[in-house]
Amino acid sequence: MSAAELVAAVAVATDVSHVFATELGIDQPAARIAALIEPEFLAEAGWDPASLVLAPPPEHPLLGWPVCRTDGCGNAACRQGQLCKACAGGRAAAISAPAPSSVQELGDPGMCAVAGCPRAWRSSRQPLCRAHLRQRDNLGMSLGEFLAHPGVGPLREYGPCRVTACLRERTGDRSRYCAAHAMRLRKRRVVEPDLDEQRWRRLESPVFEGGLASLRGLPHLVVAELLFGLQQRTRRGSKTRPAALARVCDAARRAVVSSLLDLPEPPCAEDRHLLRALARHVRLTAADAGAEQGKDAWDLAVFGRGGHLVFTEITQPWLRAAAKAWAADDLPRRRGRRVGAIVQGRINAVARLSASLHHSRDDHGNIPARLTRHDIDTFLNRLAFLDNRGDITTATRVRTCQHVKNLLAGFRNLGLTRPGGVAAGLPDDFTLARRDIPAKPDDPEPGRDLPAEVIGQLGAHLDALENMSSRELRLAVDLLMDTGRRPEEICSLPLDCLTRDCDNAPVLIYQNIKAHRPGRRLPIATATAQLIRDQQARVKARYPQSRSSELALLPTGRVNPHGTRPISAVTLSGRHRDWVDSLPPLLWADGTEFDKARVVPYAYRHSYAQRHADAGVPIDVLRDLMDHADLDVTRGYYRVGEQRRREAVDQVAAMQFDRHGNRIWRDAHALLDSERVRYAVGEVAVPYGTCTEPSNVKAGGGACPVRFRCAGCDHFKTDVSFLPDLSGYLDDLLRTRERLAAAIDGVDEWARADATPTEEEITRIRRLTNRIKNDIVGLDEAEQAQIDDAVAVVRRHRATHPVALGMPSARATAPAPLTTTASKATA
């Protein structure tokens, strides 16, 4: 039941007989909560409204409890298949007679095994009342013989124990308590002679019986809250031990609270966690988004989200109120599972602004009308100081500036700075402009992929991952390697995630969570599809009662009785890190050690992209495989492999020309080796070729003695990969000549003559481009296609490793394929 459904259920049903046997004394708050409790849940949980006792069956997947395996012992064992504390201590022998039911009838727990006898048994190992136990000892019979004896019959009852929460019978006519509480009372009177016995009866805890939890002696509201919280917790798949629930009930009884929300947290971690969960579900019954927005810490479950939002770090009241208003407006516009973390990141950025105002101003920034641009400058300087000192990273500094800029603009868009608004009077110059945001650090070169040899070593140790964690986590890593999907997408795969295309090839159906695109289709290998089929069979066998449409392909092993909850990406990341750290050193192909810190689940996605790029998959196809909307995003996932770059250089270097357009014929092996070295170290280049003039090379391309008149220098050479640059340079020369030929006032003739491109240079560049195009046209179609691919690889590498020469560059427009350009030239 969601928070919205709970709020919609405020209309109270008059019939709450499934919770309370009588409606006398039930107030409106208790009736409202009780109306939200489902009768079906109470039935499966073993609730008796007359006795106010919860007795869940031992086999219940979430409320059950392990029964001691000693014959006839109905106590709760420490763990499944083990003994209770008494039996484990050797204080009881196995009872050969048929054992009584480990779960007694509701309202009659721990009764004598003689049929119809209303008295309490001596113990679970001796299931007879004291009188019948003495009678059996006198007769010298076994339990089975005694129960079948015709002279054995029920005795009259003594009445219930006077302790309110107790479920047992009194030990005799003169006794007011059961044996256990009579002993407790005697011990208590030793240390507290003036004990108020009436109060002690009301507050004393019952004797824990098997999996029973007594809610007697609690106010109706607390009873309803406990049952409702338990219902919601169980419906979410969380396991609750009856012993822990009984301890929470005892704590509420001793504290004499009127509501579960008033109960102090117990010292036991298990009880504390249970109380917090129950109280959270109770709070949601009266949750109101408007009331929640007035708090300094929001429970995002009220808004249908997960997590919390905390505003306590913002010290200025007006700024905190503005941040709350912005968050309330922003939350409905976001999607995904990490909405709380994303919005909290924006709030934290405003908290940094708040800290700057608090420490730099005498009024601590509490009056928005007094703020100026100087306060923004102080904030920016503070971020720069923290960045330089290493307290924050440059990326954090940039993000903080961006978030503060957006939120200040959001305050104004929401009208919060208008008269009467929470930020009324905030000056217009109290804002961040684009120029105030530092330059974003350059993204590292794509290369987060894992080498093939490292992937092979990881695959050889996947059995160790399965032994350390589970088969599901191993399969998750297998799928990450094979499909290149994000960890969240693999973890959230449903059981029915496999289909086939028109060619009967396997296709994976997944959800692109990041871009909110469901039903994405990815072709996968047959071996990968078989791994998924095997897992589907295991999951169906493990959860035969659940529908396939609700099952997860990778169900978690914790708090998941129906198999609907998948493993989380956080769990996957943590177990993956433990596994990688436990492996022997990972080695490169040359034997050097590979940094294990680079082996993270997301690296398999980069490896998938790199593997396909090295195989020559076109970038538009790779974009579809990665499910990207932008080609530039796809380019950031891989780098051109060194082997592909060498092959491209081999083809391009074979078509090299001097400044006259003459083909350079050298020893092919020596030529290609030298070219490989130049591309590896980055040779001195001009926008339309390369330069080998010694002084210019020594100066890194910044000391050309002929002022970059490359067409007239023997140190200049070019190749087919520079054809687009040469064509662009020729166009620039022609445009410049036409502009200078026009009448321009105020230009001396010597300046005009010096700036005008010479006819010789234009002729030389035109001849050079025509020679390159003619050589390309002379190749067959297959060779032309190879040249186009090689040029694309070389130019892509050149674009990612630019060389600044301090001279005009050619146009940056994307060139057409060289074969098309050459064909037009010959036509």
C-alpha cells in the first residue's frame, strides 16, 4: 500500500472486528489505522482479536520461526534445524510419544496435553499440568500410555494469570499468577519491598512462548499501529522475527506510551531497526506533502520517492525556505531511482553558499535584501580556495557553481524574490553568470576499457565469485561482459527478458534506466542467451508459486520470499570489488601488473564499446548498440586502437606527396616504420601537411623561417589524409584574393601586395590537390573504401591530439569521403 493510497484511505470503515473483538473504547485514531489493516494479512499472520495474541505459523516465509527439532519441544530454536537453548544444554531428552503441536490454539497456549484439561503444562518438554504430571509419575507410565489411560481425565481450571499480558494459567486456587510470574514477583519484592503490585501486573512482560507475541495491555492505537506497520513491512518483503516483535511490544508496555511514535528507541540493534520501520509506516498513514515540506528533513516516501532530503545545513531561514520551495517544484519533474540523491546534491551546493554567507557577513546572510555581488565573489573565492587546498575537487567546484546558478535562477522563476516571497528583496546582481563558472576539467581520453588479456583472466576466476557470493552475481558479471549494459540495467532484468528476431537470433529485452527508454532490444550471442535460459529455469524452480511476469532474472537472496526483488547495483558493486581484490595479480600481455582499481562493473561497458570499435563496427551501428542518442557520447566510450591506427597509417603513408605533387617512393618498410613513430610521438604538423624543417621541428612548430609558405618549401610534404585541409586552404586563398582585389580604402599598396596570395601558391596548391584526387580515382572501389576508412581513423586520431601552431587553420567542416571528392574532380 503506497503513501498515496494510505492518504486516500482516511475515510474510516466502521467495522474493525478483524482487529479488535469489541469496538468498546476504540477511539477514532485507532479505528482509522485499524481500517487500513487487511483481514487476509491478519489471517495469515495468526492474529486472534479476542486474546490480542499474534501467533504466526512457523512455516510463514517472513513471520515464521524455527522450531526446536527435539521431539515434543515446541520452543523456538536459535536457527533453522537446530535446538532451543534448553535442549541444546542437554536438560531435556527426546520424548518418544507423539509430540503435541508446536503451535497451540490461539488463546490456549501451553495447555496440558490431556484432552480438555484447561490447566497450563509444566513445560514444552513435559506437556502436562502439575497434577497430571504427578499422576503420571505415580503410575510410572510413558506420556503416550498416560494419555490413553481411561482413568485420566481433564481437571477444572484455576483461571488465567493476573499479569495482563500473560497467556498462562494460574498454578492453583490460592495463587494469582502462573509459576513464572510468581517467581518474578518474589524476586522483585526482594529488591523493591514497596512494589506497586497492581502497576507491576499491567507492565510486566509475558513469558515468551514459541513464536507468540502478546499485545495485551497495550492501548488500542498502539495495537493498531503495530499490526499495520507489520503488515506494510511484510508486504514489502521484509522478514520479522516474532521474538523481536515481542520485545518491541514489551518495551511499549513498560514505557506506557499512547502511540508507537512516542516509544524511545531500544538499545538492541534488531529491535531499533524494527521499531523505526514500523514507526515509518505509521507516519505515512497521516502523511501530507504540505506538512512534510515544513520540516527540515523530508521523508521522500511521502512524495512517492525513496530516501530523504535534509536542509539543516542551510542556516539562513529565507534561503532554507527558498530551497524547500525549489525542491517541492523540482521533485515531480525528475524520474529514476536516484532522485533523492540528485536533488540532495543541489541542496548541498546551496549549503556551501549558506556557509559562505554565514562566515563572511556580520548579519550571517539572514537578510536577503542586503546581499550584493560582493557576496557572490566571496563565495567563488572560497570555492577556489577549497579547490586549491584540496578540500574539494575541481569537478565539485564546477558542479557547485552550476547548481547554485540554476537554483538562484529557479528562485526567481518561482517568484520567491517578489514582494511577499520568502526571498523578497534579493538583488538582481546576487546571481552567478556563465562566466563565473570555472572551466570544466577536460574529460580523460577514452580508455576506461579493460584489456582483452585482463578480461580473460577475470573470466577464468568467475567460479571464485560464485563461491564467494551467489550464482546470480556471477551471472550478472557474465552479462556485463557480454552485453555492455549498465549495472542497473542488468540487475533490473525481468525473468522474461529473452526473445528472438525475425532471423531466429536471440535478442535481450532491457530497460535503459538512465534515458528512461523501456523495451530496448539488443542482439546477443547464443552462448549468452543460453546462460539466461538456464537462469530462468533455476528461478522458476526456486519460486514455483510466483508468476513469471513478476519474477526477477537475478533475484536477491535476502528478504525476497516471492522472487520479485532483484539484486541491487550497490550489492553487485560491493561483491565485485571484494572478488577482484581477492584475485591474484592481473597482468598485461607483457607481464606487468594491471591496476585492480580500474576493474569496476562499468568498465565492462567501455570494454564492450572498445571491442566492437576494434572489430571495425561503424560508429552509427555502435551508437545503436550502446543505445546512445548522440554520436559524440559514443565516441567517448572508446579510443582508436593502436593496431587499427597502424594499419591506417600504413595505407595513408603509401600515398604521400611532396610540394610539387610528386609521389614519394621510398622503401616501403622503412617508410612505414618511420611514419608509425611519428604518429606515436606526434610530429610537427601544419594544417595541410607536415614539416621537417629542423629549426621548426626543434621549436615544436613555432619557428617557421619562411612564415608558413609551405607550398614553396621542400621540407613540406602531405598525404591523402590532408586532402580536405588542402581543399579548404585553397578555398581560403581564393576568397582572400577576391576580397583584397576589391576596393578597400585605407590599405597601403605594399600591405595589399604582401597579404594577397600569389598566383604561384594558388597554382601549386591546386596542382597538388588534383594529383592526389587523380591517384585516388585510379584505385578500384575496394581500395578506395579502404583509403576512406584509413583516412577517417587517422583524422580522428589527429582531432584528439591537436597541435597548436599559431597560424590560420583550414575550415573545420566535416569533409566528404575522399572517393566522392575525387569523382567530382574528374567529372
